[in-house]
Amino acid sequence: MTTTAQAAPSPTPAPTTRGPWARSRGPLLALLLLVVSGVILAALQSGEQHGRLDPRSADRTGSQALSRLLSSHGVSTQVVTTSEEAAAAAGPDTTLLVTDPDVLTQDQLTGLHTATAHTPGRTVLLAPGAASLATFAPGVRTEPPARISVRRPACSLPDARRAGSALLGGLRYVTAAGADRCYPGGGRPTLLRLPASDSGRDTVLLGSGDLLYNHHLAEHGNASLALQLLGTHKHLVWYLPSVSDPSSAQDNQRGFLDLIPSGWRWALLQLVFAAVFAALWRARRLGPLVAERLPVTVPAAETTEGHARLYEQANARDRASAVLRSATRTRLAPLIGVSAAHAHTADVLLPAVHAHLASAPGADTDLRALLFGPAPADDGALVHLADQLDALESSIVSQERHAPREHPDR
């Protein structure tokens, strides 16, 4: 006797749905990574309190090395961040260094020049533009910048000749005779020293301040040139202009966009064009609609009833009547021998319908108004139209069923 053991079917694991955590796990991990990265960067940079060309900064683009070099030669350095402090500190026999004169407003430039014009000393401007030149160096104009590189003095200025080759470039300057024009680039000087005025204060224009950076100071004659330009007097006022200076709010001629370099504006414009072109490119790649299976099956009667209720709520009798007539014409066309291409052409469909209804009851009905007429005036007329279309279709279908059929000869 043999028995057949039937193995019990293994249970099918129930489908599991992804919970909110599973769906949002990716974005949350990305957000957590971004927060952690920000905390790490903030911790690494927490000791950096000063910026570019700041004599208190030991960064590559700071100037702490130059400040210590000046201090070892008996030159004291005073850092100021407002135009009022700079004007008050720039007394007799002092050197005033303005690291970014183009940030200053016209009122600030005028006040600073007035405070220093009648005191002996020296004013050094780093990469001054047209606005600051008009105040501190009238008659001097700028030329397009030259590449920053090691250049020879090519002038008779004793400070430059003792320093020798140095890292200079940037803005170039054009002036009348009488000034010391050094370290030329393309025939125009990148260091310009204007002679002292009646008060005994001379002005030095540097096309670039790169030679003052910590990581460039020990190269070539940079340290010597910086020491001689800024260490002529025993006191150095190091002015770091800032847009947060309260006095800068008095002049409304310069807005936020005026402080953005032109190169950034062009870069932003290019990014905008790139985004627009990318959007157009992606929009053209949209393909045809993809059919998607519905999660449930909806009976046709419910769909029809739903459409009817939507038409009723919107009072769309014109749309409803057009749908009813179009469906009736489509169903009648094959019954009366009209092709589907002419099912909605009145001149072709109506004669064929007349021919089939010549002997049928209701043949005197205005078929054109019934099949191609205007929209009903109210809901009652719409119901009457539906009844008439149903009666017409039933009449033709009844004729087709009772019409004699020809049998081929045997």
C-alpha cells in the first residue's frame, strides 16, 4: 500500500508596503550628510576671523607676515575698518594703506582725502578704480588689467630699484609726466608713485595687492618692495573698507549690484541661459502618453453615469448633446452602408438614413435637426433628444433584423 504525501503549500509572503521611513530614507540621509558637512566645515574654519589682506590673518591671502616684518623694523600697524577711524588715525608722518578703495562711497572718499590732504605722509591705494582716482589722483586713468607676474622695475624710483623684480600686474595707469612709472605691463605701469604735494604727502597706486599676501611675501623682491612702500613712516594705518561701514549708507548711488564684479554678472547670465535651454531641451523629450493599468476595474455604466453627472453639474448641455449625436452617428453608419470616414458628414449620412426610413414609422422626423442640430435649451430637451436618438437607432436596427436576406444560388 502506497501513500502519496502532498506537501503543504508554503505560505506566500504578504506584500509589504513601503512605510514613510522607507520612502523618505534617502532624502533624510542626504540632509543629514549636508548638516554634518556644514558642522565640520564650520568647526575647521572657526579660528579664521579675518579675511583677505588683513594683517591679523595667517591665511594664504592674509598679510600677517608683512605686519610682523614691519613691526621688526619699528613700524607700528593700526587696523581700522571705518572711514572715520581711518581719517582720525592718518595723522602727520603716517602711511595710510587702503586695501579696497572702490568699496568706498563718494562721501567716504571725499572725507578721507580731506582729512589727509594737508598732513605729511603717504597714501597707498590697492587697485584703485576711476572713482577713487578722481578723488586721490586727478588726471590718472586706468587701462585694462595685465596678467599678474614677476616684473622688473624699469624705473628710477629708489624703492623699486632696491627691491628688484616683484610680483605685480592688475590694473595699469596712465598719467602725465612727473610721476614714477614702475613695473610696466604692456607699456603701462602697474605701480605709479605721484610726487608729494605741498603738504608733503605722496600717493602710491598699486595695480594689484598680491605681493602683500603671506604666501607671496618671501618670493623675489616682494618683501623688500612692500617694506619700503609701507615702512617709510613709523606708523602705518591699515584700512580695510567694508560695506558694513555705517557711513557707507549715506550714499545711495552704489547698490548691491554695483558691488558685484562684472565677471560674476556675466556668469549669472550664462547660467540663466543654460537653465532655459536645458528646460526647453527636456521639454522636447517628452514622449507619448503611457497607458497605466488602473488599480480597480470601473464598470462602463458607472463611468457613463459619472460623466453624465459632471455634464449636469457644469450645465454642459452642448457638450452632452454633441457626445450623444456623435455616438449615434458612429453606430448608424455601418448599419446603413456609410463608411466610418463619412459618418459625421451630413450630406452623405442623411440621404442614407432617409433611404432606410422611407417606409418606417417616424420617417417624417427632421433628421438634420436630430443628428446635426443645435444644443438643447434645457435638461428636458436634452432628455427628449436622447429618446429620439434612441428611437431612431432602434428603428434602423429593427429594419436590419427583419430585412430579407438574399441567398446565393445552389
